[in-house]
Amino acid sequence: MISRQWLGSLVSALSAPVLLAFAPAAAGLVAEPPSCREVHFADVGWSDVTATTTLVMVTLEDLGYAPRATLVSVPVTYESMKSERIDAFLGNWMPAQVDTRRPYIDDGSIEIIRANLTGAKFTLAVPDYLYAAGLHDFKDIHRFADRLGHRIYGIEPGNNGNRIVQGMIDRNEFLLGDFRLVDSSEQGMLAEVERSVATRSPIVFLAWEPHPMNMRFPIRYLSGGDATFGPNYGGATVWTLTRRGLAQRCPNLGRFLANVEFTTRGEDELMLSVQSGTAVEVAARAWLGAHPDVRSAWLEGVTTYDGHVPARTTGPRRLFTGDGVEAWLSDHKIPVGAAIATAIDAIKRHGAGVFSTISAVTNGSVSLAVTALRSVPAMVMIIGFAALAWWLQRSWKLALFVTMALMFIMNQGYWAATLETLALVLVAALITITLGIPLGIAAAHRPRLHAALRPALDLMQTLPTFVYLIPTLVLFGLGVVPAIISTVIFALPAPVRLTQLGIASTPRALLEAGDAFGATPWQRLTKIELPSAFPLILEGVTQCIMLCLSMVVIAALVGAGGLGVPVVRALNTVQVGMGFEAGLAIVLLAIVLDRISRRRER
């Protein structure tokens, strides 16, 4: 008989080669460590980076990972990767970000995975009709300075492209020293480009490829920027970066990121789908479904998070995976956003004349205010503010504080920005008070009007300011106009409510006395109600001024200038000192305006 020990040895000998043959494959099917499941990506808000990041995220979701995207600026992205709060970044445009990236590469806190896109562009551009008029090169820009309004339009403050343009202005390269960079955002800049193209107005702006703007607008890239943006019209390569050691700690994730590669055509297709109204995740899954070869290339040698072979195709992801009312509701979305977008488009088409008139009046008012403030010598203005504070409040301590506060702002180098902010606040507050007090009076005398105004005022106070900043940006373009209109909408409820409350709270005995002496409605209003309501009306005016000033940072996002610009720039570039200086200037200006405008204590 064959012994049991000999049989076991035979089986072991015969099975060893088989096990060895499958050992590499088995070794590959190993789950990632738990710390690798959540993958944090940086999304800097550019259409192309949002598109590529979403493509990668939906693929990782299919693999069982839990990707997250955080909306941050480029400098904050690098700082967050250094502190290991961000794992990966797919939007390292080079050479535009060379100076920003260098210190993190030198200290080893960021690792370069691969180039995920080649053949990109990033430089200044103009519409084709302006190109045909002779603006072909960077050196031609100054010849069109008056027609361009001495402006070059950029994207978010602190962006590397903006920094390049601002550097050219500061060094007076190409005779651009008298130009102004208009900081805003990608979509804000594109809204201004759309308005300019529709009216065939001159405009110079930052442009790049891939991006739907290249198909949406007839644009031409300017030559002559090789020394600033790089050769071949700012020819760029986009790289994938990760935080230090990610590929070693999460090898499967590292292999996947090393496989990811895009094309300019593919990105354009996805971004066009998103701009047509499709949700970015839905568009990304549809694009991957239409390009299975791309997905297969990305998944070469890659497993799921738990070590299994990935599925061949991507599937739709629903907000509610179960059945019932939730699933039905998510599949039958009420088209609120589409309806609002259609309404705004219709208003824009049919109200161009009205919007042009409003823009001209508002721009003229702000420009006049800025010119008037700048025409006064700084020390004379400071003395004037101090004298006004003493005259209104009869307080030498307040006059001294006003003097010291304004001199400190000047010392920190924010005097010009403070004058711009003050002009914006004065114009916005004047418009708001002019509308708010009469509305409050009318609401106090007409209960039905008050009942109708109440929900509208509630909406104006509670709706996030960015929401109504969007339609005003579309309708009026970049600059002070959307900033003023958004500020008025935000600040209007205060004077309306407090005026209505003051008028409605007039003592009945005073009203009856007026009626007994035969007072007319106008006399009743001017001799009884307004004097009685004056403290509350003045409180409404003070709150209105403070609310207008509180919009200063948001106004900077639409190119309005002022003290909000250094705050936003400091936020986007992680400059703590600049942010604190500008923030302190805003606080001091707010205190000065509040103390001057409030009712004097007796």
C-alpha cells in the first residue's frame, strides 16, 4: 500500500509549480490598506481640471474607492498636499506654475507622477475681429489701450496667469504700465468675453486650450509672449502630482494615477457636455461609457480597492440606490435651474438696451465718486473725516481714532484700494437708501404691500449672495455694476424693515392730535411720523452702510476692485500677512463709517 506520507509528498511536488505560476497574479489581488480608500483631490475650479478630476473620481468610485474633491486655489493646493490634506492634483499646468511648484518639489513634499496632457496652450488672446484690426502681438496691446479701457481680464486673484500679467504691468513690459488687471474668475471672465463678442467690443483676456471657449468664441492667441508665458503660444504640459509617498503606501492607486492620460479633444468633448447643462458626473460617466478603450488603458494592471478584477464598463450612479419615492423623485427632477437659465437668457436678449443704460449710469456714478475722492489730497481727506466725526458726534476721542485709523490704512499701502471701496459703498448705500426708505414708508401705510414685501425681503436676506451674483454677472458683465446691484439687493431689507417699523410704531396719540388739528397726509408724514421714526430710520441707514461694506470681498470676485482684491488674493496664495493687513483695513473703515453714521448719544 502507498503510504499516506508518500502521497502527501507527491501532491505537494506536483502542485508546487502550479502555485508558483499563479503566485504573481495572486500577489496582485491584494486589497489596499484602509487609509487608501478615501482619496482627496484638489479642484481649482477651472473647467478642464474639474472635468478631468471628475473622470478620475467616477472611475475610482467604480473601483470601490471613496474619492473626494475640495475646491481650493492653486497655492492652497500645494500647501494642502504638503500637509497631506490633499492626495492628488491633476491640474499642474507647466511652465505657468513652475515658480509655485518648485519649492515643494525641492523639499520632497510633492511627487510628480506623469504628464497627463500635452499640446495645451496658456497665454493672452483676443476675438478674431480685434485680431483683424491689427492686435496680433503682445507689443500691439498698448496701441489699443484706449479702446481696451486699459484693462486685461484674468481669472481668480492669485492665479499664476494673473501673476504673470500683473508682473508685466508692474515692470511696464510691452508698455503696459498703465493697464489694470481685472481679477475675477474663469466664468466671470468668460461672461465678459461673451458680452464683448456679442457687441464686437475690444477685449484682451487669458485663454487656454483645451477649453470650450476655443469653439464657443472666435478667438486668436497673441504672439510675442514667449518670454512670459513660454514658446508656442504658452505651450503647456499638464502633470499629475501626489503628496509624498502616496504611490508607495497605496500601490494600486499609484498604478492607476500613472496610467491616467487625457487628450485635448476628449477634454473639450466632456466640457462641452457640461456647459450644455449636463451634470458633470453624469457627463463623465457618459463619456467613459462612450470611450471604453480609454477606461481599459487606465485600468491596465489595476485592481479594485479590495483586490478584485475591475468591471469592464462603468455604470450609472444614482443619488438614491433604493426603490420607492426617493428613487422616483431623483429620476423626475423639476427643472428649476433650467427654467431660471432660460429666463435669464430671454431677459438678456430682450433687455440689452435697459442693461446698457443701467451699466452706463452705475459705472459713471462710481467713476465720478472715485475721481472725486482721489482728487482730494490724502491728508486733507483724513482731516475732513476727523472734522465730520467731531461735528456729528461731538467726540474728540472719535475724531482722534478716525485720524489714526485712516493714517494706519495709508501706512499699510491700502489707501487707493480704500478709496475704491469707499466709492462703492457710498454709491450702493445711496441707491439702497433712496429705494429703501420710500418702500418702508409705503409698506407702513399699506398692510397688503407690507405682506407682499415680507417674503421678498426674507429671500433677499437669506439667499446666499453668490446666487444673485451669478445673474447680475451674466447680465452686466465684470466690473462695478454687478457688485453694486448685488450689494443693493443684499442691503435693501434693512432700511425697508426699520423704516416700516418706525413709521408703524408712531404713537397713536400723536397721530390723533395731528388729525384733530387738520393735518394733511403729507403734513402728518413729515411733521409727525418721520420725526417719530427718525431713530429707527437712522439705524436702518447705519445697517445699510455696514451691509454694503460687508460685500466688499464678494465684489472683488467680479472685478470691482477695492479692499476685497488683496483679501481674495491672499486667500488664494496663502499670504497670511497680506490677508491680515487688508482685513484690518476693512475693519477700521467699517468702524469709522459706523461711528460716524450712528445717532449721537446724549
